[in-house]
Amino acid sequence: MHTIKIDISDNIYDNVMFFLNNLPKKDIKLHTQKKLTEEKLTDFFHSSPLQDITLERNKDIYQDRVNF
């Protein structure tokens, strides 16, 4: 038995899988693996609900909640 690894575009994936699934089961073993999408850190921040929040401070030293 031989092993083949192929990268298939989303446009033809269903067609290729249909073809492979119709081959004799005793002659082929399918091992599918979904493509992992690369998430970038910037994508996270673009879709974050916190993107409209602005953080500002009135003083250079924060002492409002410090009690001695």
C-alpha cells in the first residue's frame, strides 16, 4: 500500500472526496485532516468587542486607590 498526501482547494474538496469514497473500501483507507486556519493576533483584536474601549489616565502616577 502507498501513501499520498495532497493539498486540495476548498473549491474541489467535495468532488475529490466523492471520488475517493466511491473507490473499493478494501483497496483504500482515507485519513482526512481538516486544514487548520492560521489565526493572527491582529485578527483577534479586530473582532474583539473591546476594540472601542479607550483607556486614559488623568495623572502620571496612579494613587487613587492606594490607602496608607
